[in-house]
Amino acid sequence: MINVGVIGCGHWGPNHIRIFSQLPDSNTLMCADLDQNRLTQLSQQYVGLKTTTDYKDILSNPDIDAVCVSAPTNLHYELSKESLEAGKHVLCEKPLALTAAECEELQEVATAHDKIMMVGHVFVFNAGIVWLKKLIESGDLGNIYYAYATRTNLGPFRYDVNALWDLAPHDISIFNYLFDAPPLNVSARGQTYLDHSLEDLAFATLEYPEKIIANIHVSWLDPKKVRQITIVGDKKMVVWDDLDNVGPIKLYDKHVEKTSTYYATYGEFQMLSREGSITIPKIGFSEPLKEQGRYFIECIKENRLPGKADAEKGRQVVATLHAIQKSMQLQGSHVVLDETSEVTQ
């Protein structure tokens, strides 16, 4: 039985408490938060759950094997490092840190202490995204032309990071997972409407290997809550809608063909669209957060690196966020990832 301590009981913390309390090989032993009223509610909901307003109580507890960090983003690096140094395995919410260098350091600390360091890229555990990965690997889509993601809603508004850092880590981690690589370069525009320092929305274009272009639209200022990804290949096209509980995946048998047209004096190619059926595959439902928690516990018990969401994956996402942020500051200028410098939030 792996005993887990949860640091931060705001939006996601209670969900982590629930997950690690439900999994057969783990137990949520203690949680920490500065809000005593929230702690009181949680202790009433989970019998035997210990609570504290000082997270160091979790780090000093010898019965706790692992720590889940779900505190505000600017505390991720500090809390994760302290937890690793205290001899705890760590699952940290996204983004892993605010700089790529901090992500690298966390992996070094984890290695030095022989502990698991995992980042909460929860969508790589989403059944629909996993299905998309297998679809791409099967070759059914053919060569990928481009993809785009939309992640919008009216709020919720945050005051520690902008909409890019709040929402885009999900889609960056998804695209990196689907295309087996981080982007080569980016360009982006963002705007501040509600606050003079934090962008409420962003449009980012990422170029991946094999000439794959991916666009990401994130916004706190939109009339509709949308969580969609479209991928266009030269054989088929597919749409994933995370809010569609009936059929989250729609596979379109659509593509473009070149046909030869001959005239008396010359020949030319004519582009013809081919439209076939729309398939809605059956996707088994499983809660992504539970699959993520199960994977974390399995990695601890089997002493293996969390390859799907390790610190290097976290570093790649953070480096991409910095490149996008830099491009926004440069009014959409092209930024190559290898050349990007750290951008202060």
C-alpha cells in the first residue's frame, strides 16, 4: 500500500485525494492546505484522513511514501524539490515548473534520491487521446497534414498565470504525445483584456517534424466551453470532442485525390475531394485522473520511470510555453525552440 500526501486542496487537490483513496494499492494519508475550513470539510468526508496547514508535516511523516503537489503553479518547483529531498515520490500538477532549467533540476534530484518524478499531463491518460495515438500509429490517417486544438470557456479566471500557462499545457502535451516529439518552432499572438499583465487568450502555431502544423486556441473569454482537437491526414480526418460523452471520436473517411485530366495539347492534375462515411468508434470510458494515479502508483511499485509523463516531458512542455510567450511578446515573431531563452512570467 502506497501512502500519499496531497499538498494543496483547492480545485484539483480534492480529486487527487479521492483518486488515491479509491485505488486498491494506495491510500491518501494526509493533506495540507492553508484554508482550515476546506481541511475540516475534507476530514469529515474522508474518515481517517489527517489534515495540516503546514505542508512540512507531510514531508516529515515517515509513513508517507509519495506526495501529490496540486498547489499554485509558482510553488510547483519548490514543493516538488523539497518532497524529493525528503525521500518522497512526486506527482506534480502541470506545468511542472516555470522554467525548463527547474524541470531538469527536478529530474536530477529525483535520480539522486532514486525517486519517481512525474508531471500531471492528465490528457495522455484520456481514453480518446490514447485511441488517437493508436490511430496515427496504425497509418489509417496517412501522412498528417495539420492539427488544431480549441480549449475555451468563459473563465475560470486565474491570477497566478495567464490563459496560455493555464490551458495550453494540456494541448501541447497532447500534441507532443501524438507526434512523438516537441515542436521545432512556434509563433503566437495573445492579448490582455481583463488584466494589464496576464493574457486572457492566445493563438499559437507550432511546427512539428514531418512538416506537421498544429494550432492551439486558448481563451478565458469565450461564449462556449470547447475541448476539441481535429487532425487532418491525407487519407482520413478525425475529430476528438472531450465534452461529447456519447461519441467523443468521429473518424471521417475524407481525403483529396489527384486525377489526371488530358487535353489535346497538354495534361494537368485535377484535385477531387473524396467523401466517405463517418465512423464513431466505441471508446471505453475510464476517468483520466484515475488512470494517471494508477500509472503513478504502478511506477512506484515497479521502480520504473514514468515515460508517458516524466520530468523530460514536463520540460518539453515548459520550454514550448516559454517559446510561445516570447513570440507573443514579439508580436507573433517566429521563435525556434532551441534558441529560445527563458521568459519571465
